[in-house]
Amino acid sequence: MDPKIQAHANLLDLIGNTPLVHLGNIAADYPGEYYAKLESFNPGHSAKDRIAAYIIEAAEKKGILKPGSTIIETTSGNTGFSLAMVSIIKGYNCILAVSSKSSKDKIDMLRTMGARVYVCPAHVSADDPRSYYEVAKRLHRETPDSVYINQYFNALNSEAHYATTGPEIWKQTGGQITHLVACSGTGGTISGTARFLKEQNPDIQVLGVDAYGSVLKKYHETGELDRDEIYPYRIEGLGKNLIPEATDFNLIDKFIKVTDEASARMAREICKTEGIFAGYTSGAVMQAVKQYKEAGTFNPDSRVVVIFPDHGSRYMSKIYSDQWMQDQGFDEALEGEEKVEQVE
Ligand code: PMP
């Protein structure tokens, strides 16, 4: 690279240091001030770039990875995309074992990003040798110099956010933050960020967001996994049907649950009011802010940071399709359609 040219060596330089943006419209009537941390500004368009780079670099330091080694994970979501991106840049193979429920668009996207994708039957139990968990474990055993990322059970997941997201928010708010509101899936984002922020100021309130159909909120309150809490839901990346070891429940002050419909509508509302083309869980976290506000959580001195995990472009055939919204029964008059005018 010519040293006179102001270029980044590659996309890895652009991971993290995402912007914090004041929400001047959608929360204008709420007490206090509200700021969104836009994780879609990462080069792979989600917060998962942070853990992909951090976990792979940790494995390099331990000497596990060499050029041509293999990264393995079980996801068709944002983590898969970020791992594929980092693997290409660093010269590793990337294998993703995904469920047959994954959309063709997602599988095509991962293949385009150079990953080898194993599509595993969705209807089998987790311990069946054909399940995506077992396929990933087998490939890890059979592939020399491979790393199984295992984001739900890997402590490096939250460490990545302790090392980056937490310090960024502390610096960007000049230490004024009073509340962090974040989604919990693996729990890496909320746990790592919370740990850093509470070390700076233990009074900061950490407010989690969970989905109806997931066990996290109940587990936080009772310490028990209640299977009656589990049923299918639409929001991807939020909540879970098991207890992820990557989550530190002691650092989370409270959880609130949000519905598929309210979260989808709120994501559309963020687009219309702030011009931020937000992902589905950004709608979920903003819906949670609304519910926390209605419960009297905030006051005029509150300085609330909400994490928007990814970009709206990944949801074109879901929450940003009027047809999909209607198919889900979220069919109360949707705005938008009438804004398309056909010129003959
Ligand atoms: N939103 C989206 C879109 C995600 O993919 C994830 C990750 N599963 C989350 C939120 C939650 O982040 P975390 O796994 O760090 O709890």
C-alpha cells in the first residue's frame, strides 16, 4: 500500500467505533434524552463483526489458527455473515452449519461471502447427528486447526463488548449515561457492555429486552428454565429457548418482553421518524424503551443509550414487506403502500 494514500488496510480497521445518534423525534416526548448506538455502521452491518474479529484474533494469539485454517459456527444470521467476512480478509475457510429453516436469500448471501454452508434438517433434536449443532461439532473434530466459535457458550463473546462497545459508550456519553437498554440473544452485547459500564459507575441501570416465547426474563427472575415459556416467535436474534452461558444475568437489572407485532411496527416507526433504516431487533429495543417509559423508569435527568444491533436491509422480505406483515396478521392499515404511485 502506498503510504501517501489515506486508505484502510482492509475492512477490519472499520469494525467498532460506531456512531451514537440522538433520537430527536421518536422519543421527543419521553422524559430524559435518548441516544442510539448504530451497530449497522460496522462493515458487515451488525454488532457481530465485533465478536467475529475478537474471537478469531484471540485464537490467532493462542496459535490455534494458521493461514488456511477453518472457522466453524452454527448460524445463518449476522454472526455467520461477520465470520465469513473476517475469514475472507484473514485467509481462513469458513464453515457454517445452518437450519433448513434458513431462507434461500441468507444461504446465498453466506455462500457469496465465501462460506461453505451445510444445510441441516430443522425438525431433528439437538443431539441428533444430523442437527446443525452435531454437524458443527463433528466438522470441528474432523478438521485440523479449526475453531468452533460457539457464541452462546463462549466467554470471548461478551469480552469483545467489554473491550469495545462498553468503552465507546462511556467515552461518547462523557460518562453521563444513566441507562443502557439492549436486546439479549446470546447475551454477549448486554453482558460485556454492562460489565464495563458498571465498573465505571455502578448506578447505571442495565435494562434487557426479551421476546415472548423465550425463557430469559423468567430465568432472570426465578433462576429456573421454565419450558412453558417456550413457543415459536418471529423476531430473529432476540431471546432463546435455552440459558446461554455467554449471558451474565447478575449484571442485568431488569428484563421486559416485547411482541413480534409491536417490534415490527416500531422498526417501521424508527425509519419514518428518524430516517434510520433499522433492523427488527432495533424495533424491539425501541418498543422496550416505550414500555419502560410507560412503567415510569425514566426521569428528566435520564441519559438513555439504546443499542440498534443491525440494518434494515436484512429484513426486506419480512417486516418491510407489507405482504409479510399481513401474512402474520399484523394487518391493521399499514402506511406506505399508498406512497407508491404508478405512472402509466
Ligand atoms: N439483534 C440481532 C439482529 C442479532 O442477530 C442478535 C444476536 N443474536 C442480537 C440482537 C442480540 O445480541 P447478543 O447475541 O449479543 O445478545
